[in-house]
Amino acid sequence: MATAAPGGRPRPHDFTREETNVIFASSLGTVFEWYDFYLYAVLAPFFASLFFPAGNATAALLSAFAGYAAGFLVRPFGALLFGRIGDLVGRKYTFLVTILVMGFSTFATGLLPTYASVGWAAPLLMVGLRLLQGLALGGEYGGAATYVAEHSPDNRRGYDTAWIQTTATLGLFLALIIIGVCRFSGIMTPAQFSEWGWRIPFLVSLVLLVFSIYIRLKLNESPVFQRMKAEGKGSKSPLSDSFLKYPNNKYVLLALLGATAGQGVVWYTGQFYALFFLTITLKVDGVSAYTMVGIALLLGTPFFIFFGWLSDRIGRLKIILAGCLIAALTFFPLFRALTHYVNPALESFQQANAIQVQARDCNFHIFVGPWSKFSPCDRTEDFLTKSGLSFTFAQLPADSPDTVITRIGNTEIKGYDEPALKKALADLKYPTAADKNAINWPMALLVLWIMLIYVTMVYGPMAAYLVELFPTRIRYTSMSLPYHIGNGWFGGMLPLVATALAAAYGNIYYGLWYPIIVALATAIIGFLFLYETKGVDLHVDSGHGAARRGA
């Protein structure tokens, strides 16, 4: 039994046995599900060349990120499918199904044939499994968040649901640990890991799946849902009630544009894009990059709980919007600082040597496939971008016989000539990799930790806010869709869009404009049109409570 505070309300940190079991089982299963989903993102740079045609490293990486994005793009459809089932049948059984689908598709990814074996069937199979993962995750989060919230007292719903919010970061951390053991423990060479060792973390998910199912089978249905069903107040058509009836459809749209879109891009910038920036752009070795991000995750994860707890006292929305605004205003200086503290030689090289690409017939590539044609300009941009170098761009005169002219310092290279580009950089002492001894670890970790604090601000209170915004009878469906569009579409597209923007505009920081614009728009819309939900009673007819109170 929980200790009662004055007035008969449970104290903020005292759990009943049932609450403890609910939070532990829901969180643990969701950790494993996020682990499954994020394995692909972390390992994409390793297996990109195995599943796509050779010849253009950035194109292969973009293709892999496109497969990564596909899993995010389908998440809202999973929210619709499983959200409807969850509101009709129940929370518990729905997220049992989602974890089965996720576990199967992740395990199967570890068995996929490569492009060399089966041609274009390889990436098609890979994308198909990513779509199954996206569908499963689309149903998982809403179920877990709703289930925990409906077991929680009103005065600590932010604190209780914040444990669910830690699961995405802990899932990423677990993925980094298992990948790190495979890559750096000496059990295989780097060549072996790139060839077949990357499959092991996917295959390990089968063990996690069995354990997760065992834990979740012990749970009971949400008491709020049981009460609603007993009173006969459930929705017979959750989809139409959620998205076709006013005012719920208005709040679904506002929850997306004024909360989850900004949260999604801040989350993926602070964790995934930062990791890709370290390894791909700044040329940091895998051990150092994983260690940096892993330490930042460990130091930052408790703040999910802190901001969930704080939202029970001062409100959810103001913390979420403050995180979006601060992140948008500081992403550029933070990533520039990351370059300065992690690879100062690359920063110095760029400052000392101007690079210009003069060309025509340059294309903007996002979704790369058999239809994609790469001009000499595209290949030059690819080479410079994957070298972590910014460049200026100028249009070639129409009467020029050349298609692209690259100037690196005083050297001029006509056409796409990779050996000549490499020689020009080598002659100027271009650093091909970050010097581990030159990394300023305390400052680099501080920068990464600050970005993770933004993540905890926008994400820690989010589950409680979304749950409280919608009525019980359509809560699973209504909260899942804006969450997964915000995270799956706005957030999940970030690595793909940011990589393409950086290559197209010749600036390694240019991709940051995408999360900055989305986060700023979210802060403005949320401030103008959304309302606080703290204190809403999750009875059958709850939802839009702050708006009804005239907040």
C-alpha cells in the first residue's frame, strides 16, 4: 500500500504493488521494443553497402536512411490499426500483439540476404520488415502510456508515465551496448562485423522477445478501461469519433503541430543525428562515438523522471514548449561546438582552405533507388559531404565545356575525379579521421548532455499530456496518431532530410534548419492554441479538460 499524504492522496514517490508491476512490465517491454526499432538506425552505416548497389557511399547511406524512414512513415498507420483495437478490445492484449510483430520482424532482419545474393529483392525485403516494425511501434507506445496513466493517481501521473518515456533512450542505450560488445570486444574483426557480425544484435532480440511476452502476460487490464466497459460507455467507432468529430479532431491536429512534431525533431536531433554527426561527419571512431553518446544517455536519462515529476507541479505544456524553443535557438552553436571539441583539426582545415564547387545539373536526392541518376556534380557533393567538408556553390556558365569544377585551396579539378580530389585534400593535410587524443572529452560530453536535457524536457511530460488531452473511450486511438506522426514523420525523417540538405547546400550544419524550423513552429502553435492538462481526472468522459475549464 502507498503511504497517504494529507488529504488522502498518495505521496508522489510511493507506489502500490500494482503500480510498481504495471510500470516495470510496461517499461521493460517497451525498452526491448525500442531496442528492436533502433538497431537499424545505429547499424545502417555498416550494412548500407550490403543492401544497395555499390558506387556512391552517400547514396547507399541515403537509401539505408530511406528504409529507416519507412519504418517511421508507417507508424501512424500502426497507431490507427492498433489504437482502434486498443479502444475496442483493451490495452493489455493490444500491446501483446505489437511486441510479437516487432520481435519477429527484428529477428528476421538478422537473416536477410544481401544485394549481392538476391539483387533488389534484398532492400525490398528489408523495407518490408521495417514497415512491420513501424506498424508494431505505432501501436506499442500509445498502449503502454495509456495503460500506465490509467493506473496512476492524478497527482503523480507525470512522474509515473515518465518511466515509460525513459524507454526509448534506454532502448537506444541497450542497442549501443550490444553493438559495442560485438564490435569492440575482440570477438570479431571490423571486417567480420561489417560482413556478418552486424546480424547478431538483431538475432539477440529473440531472447528479449520471449522475456517481454512472459512479463506482459502477467498484467491485468487497465481499471479505467474496465470501468468504462462495465458502464457501457466505450466507443463503437474510435476512428470516426477521434478524427471526424469536433472538438476531438481539433485537438488531434493541435497535439501534432503544437506538441509532438517539435518533440520528435528535438528527440532525434539530440540522440540520433548527434551520433551520425560524430561518426559520419566528424570522423570519430566507433568506440569513442558510442562511448560519448552512451555516457550522455546515462547522465541524461534521470531527467526524464525529473521533468515528469516537475510537470505534476508546474504543468506539462510549458516544459515541452520551453524545450522546443531553447533547442531551436541553440542547435547551431551546439553542433559547431561539437566540431570544435571533437575534431579541431577538421575545423582548422576548413577555416584555412576554401572549397568551391562550380557546376550545373546538380540534383537533390532524398529517396534513392534504381530510378536515381547521379551527375558529376552529385558525385562531387557526395565526396565532399562524406568527408565532413562544407563548400560554396556557383553556377557554371552555359557555354562551359565542363560539368563540374572543384577548387580546393589553389587546386582546380575539372569533372568528377575522386583520386584528384583525394590528392588535393592530402596535399593540404586534410585529417581523414578525428584524433582521439585531441578530443576534449569533458566539453564534448557537456554538449551532448545539454542536447539530451532538451530531449528530456520535451519527452518526459509528453505521455501524461497526451493521455490527459483525450477521453478514455478514444484515448488510445486519439493520442497515438499525433504522437506517431510527430515522431515517425517529423522526427523519423530527420536523418534522411538533414543528410540530403547538407549535401545539396554544401554546409555540414545546413541540415539543422529542418529541426529548428519544426521546433520553432511547434513552440508558437502550442503557446497560442494548446492548454494545460495537469490535474485532469481520467474518468470515462475526461479529455479536453483544460479547455473546458477555460485555461
